[in-house]
Amino acid sequence: MKSIQRHKVKNFPIHIDFQRVDDKTRITVSIPVEFTNQELCPGLKQGGVLNVVRREIELSCLANNIPEKFEINLEGKQIGDDIRLSSVELGEGMKPTIIGRDFMLSTIQAPKVEEVETTTEAEASEEDSADDNKDEKKEEKAAE
């Protein structure tokens, strides 16, 4: 199947285009990437975050050799590690459409922690009294 048109509201197929292929035909397809063994990843256990850059890989392959998905094993990955195209085992005759670069698929990043400012009760009461004094001065000027 090359493309499919669907009804805008009911989402049922209206028109389907097929492409005739044989065993020697090369086609370009997008294959999804799935990340496995997240529970065995030390970087994620330490609070790291899996940042997925690409959810699929576009490649050229033979029509009879299209993989269902690529599984990337996260076991042993640490915070700061990245997963690139070179870490994916492409099957025989498969070539990525983006050539000349080892593009990134995902990274394991350190968690971002925001510091929350805490004020003591004494500092808070000082700020409140300073604000009250400013308000009183504004009222006096307005009265004059």
C-alpha cells in the first residue's frame, strides 16, 4: 500500500493507492523505534530521563525485507549516554536515507531540578512590614 485517504469525520478509507513491487524493488519506508529494558537501565534508575529524538528511522530496503520495528536495548546505559544510528543493527540490504551522518535517536539526560526559594518567617514578616510602610507613604502623598 502506497497511500491511503480517509474520510475526515468518520475516518474510514475512501481511496487506497497500491504500488506493484517484486523481490528486487527497493522502497523507502519509515520504521518505528522501540526502547526496551528501561527497568534495567541504571541511568533511568538514578532518576535520568529518556529523551527520544527520533521515533522512527527512514530507510531504503527491499520490498520483501521490511522490518516491523527496531528494538534498542537500554540495559547498561548511564546518564549522559546517547543512542545513535550506528547502535542499531540494520538488516541486509537496508540503508538509511540520511547518509553521511550518525544521527542521534535518543539520550539519557540528568533530571532537571528547580530550586525553590524558601524564606523564613522572620524574613517574610520583614518584607510584609516594608510593603506596608511603602503603602502608607503612597497614601500620605495621595492625601496631600
